[in-house]
Amino acid sequence: MNTVRPRTDVLAASLALLLLGSSNVSADLPRNWEDFGRRVAAGAPKEETARAQYVAAKVADEYASQDVPPNTTQWGRLKADYYYKDAKVGTCGNLTVAVKAALEGAGFKREQLYAVVAQKSLARTGLDVWLGRDMGSNLDHGGVAVKVGGKVQMIDVWHHGLDTGTFKGFATSKYNAMSIDTWGRQVASEGYSTFSTSNGSKNYSDIKSLQSAIESGAEPPEAVVGPDPRRRRGTDTGSGSSTGSGSGSGSGKAEPPGQGLRIWPKLERSTWSGEITMEEANEDGHATYVFPVTLTVDAVNNISGSFEFVFANSERGPFRGAVRCSGRYDSMTGKLTLSFNQTARRDETGTAVPVVTTVTVKGSFTGGVEAEHPDQAQGDFNGNRDVTASAGAGTPTATSRLTGTWRITRR
């Protein structure tokens, strides 16, 4: 069994004791939860609901036996990142992947299992941040839905940990096979207002609609469980040396990225900088430029920033300025979308003929955070530049097409 263990550097450990407290946290957790499910299934009841409860309780016991605490706050993320080099250990996403894979290993069919995600509204998110109740660590919440005999029940190990402060005792927890309707009403009372499954096919405004879609088969399950988000960053080479949590062929190779439940990084209150590599093309030819860009993500995932741009060239030299842009980060998909639309004017009165140059640049950024490098993001840049130069009685105009790529890094 591969393991994830705390760092042993003496200085780092000393600082951790001062900054994080003296709790002795270890994480000798299974690398392959499906294999874990196969092993514990030998002692599980045959009736499916009781079997699901038994396997889920064993997963919770495994976390508890390793002294992994419920990861429910930004402080919890920092501690997990220090001890395990992964901020997601003990989060709802981390536990959802583990439970779902273990249930597959215990014999449940994929069409019986769903990773259900509840999301807070922007208004509730802003209120929670303003009141200091949640600083952005729980904007969405997930658990495992198990379909048995046409009925759907939820397994939510994380919420048990949130309520009790430990993953112990999950065998008798109300969250171990809670009806999806009851679960939905509870998380709705906590500010979660829309629901979906991690395949992202559709958002539902109420839990009843999602329940009906799962029970009828209208909501498709995922084709495969995604990689265990507890895997240490930078250690997965895809060679089979580390095992994924999906079922696959059992070869031990990591699952392909982008499948199943993926918990994307939280970017609230972060600043990013990088560059845009842009090609401009018009009827006169084309040219390539590189411009710096700086972006900031606020507490509710709104993005604002600017990039440097040469609006036009004239006899007096380049006409430079900053183009403001704004948009959103989607923490469910890891995608960033921004747009810009800015007009600038330059009056040149010291020339033989006064010239007034008006430039409008507009377009968009699209792309996202890199799955294996959450401190980096990249994507495509598309736009237009329209130039009007009024000189005497003439008003010539020109339009250029702007295309390229962008890449930014968290500062």
C-alpha cells in the first residue's frame, strides 16, 4: 500500500507545531479505494442498503483510525496542505471519491452511484463571507447518492464529521443512507440552492427534480470514478506506480484526467499575473505581440483586472494603455471566462493636420485552471481592434482580428 505521510523536515515540523498546533496527524490511507471496497465487502451484509452503509462506515473508520480530522474550513485546508501536501484530504470531495470507489469495489454497479453536488447562490455566498460564517471553503458540497430498488439515498461522511467533529461513529449516523429528499432539505437550509451530479449534465433548482431524474434514469451516472484527489501533486507519472481510485481494468494506472468527480481549487481572494501572446491580422498583414496581464479573484469568484495594450501607432509613437477586463471563475468546472470592451481616444494637435484617433478593443478570454497545477491557468484570447482616425475631411477606419493565448500564475 502506498502512503501519504507528513513531512519530516525538522525546521518545517517545528514551525508546524507553532503555527498549526501539536496534533499528531497521519494519513496512511488506501491509494485505491476500490480495492479497499473489495476487501471489506467480505464481511458486508447482502442487502444493498445495509451493504452500502457497512462499506461507507468502513471508509469513515479508515479516516478516523488515521486521525484525519473533518476538513471544513480554510484553516483545515492549510493544515491538510501542510501535513499531506494536499489541501483536499478530509473534504467532502475527497470523501465522496473514496466512498463512491469503495462501493464500486464492493459490487455496486456504476448506474447505482452518483456524486451529487449542491451549490450556494452568489447572494448567499456573499452573505456568508460578509458575516464571516464561511470564507469560501464550502461554496459547494457533495455526497454519494446510492440507488437501491429505484429509491435514492445519500451517504455524506463529511457532514457527519462537520456535525460531530470526527469521522468516528458513522455506522449509526443519520447521514449514512439518508433519503435524498431529507438531505436536500437540510443542505438547502444551509444555503445550498441548486443541485447537480458531477457529470455536470444539468443543474436542478430543487432536490426533488434531481431525485426524480436519478430514479427515472434521466440523469446519467458517470462512466468512471475520477482520480483520488488525495494523490500527492507531482508524483503521478501515469506509469502505474500509483493507483487510481477508479475501477478500470485493475491495472493500477491512474485514471485519465477530467473524468468523474473533480474538485477544482478555490481561487477566492487570489491575485494572478502572466502574459498574453497575441497575433494581430488585417488586410495589411499580421504581427505578434506579448502583453502583461494581471487578474484578481474576489471572495465570490468575480474576476477583474487589466492587460497592457498598444491601441495604435502614430507619428508621436505608440499609443499605449491598460484594457480593463472582468468575468467569473466557475469552481465547479475550473473554467475562467472574461470579457473586455474599451474605447480610447488620442488627439494629435501638433502635426500638420490635426488627427483624432479613436480605438475600440473588445473580446474575451476563455480557459481554466490546470488540473495538475492549480496555481497556473491558461487559455485562448480572441477579439477585435477597430481604429478610426479623423484627419481633416477624411475619416479612415480599419479593423484587425486579435487571436492568441494567455497564461497566468498565482502570485
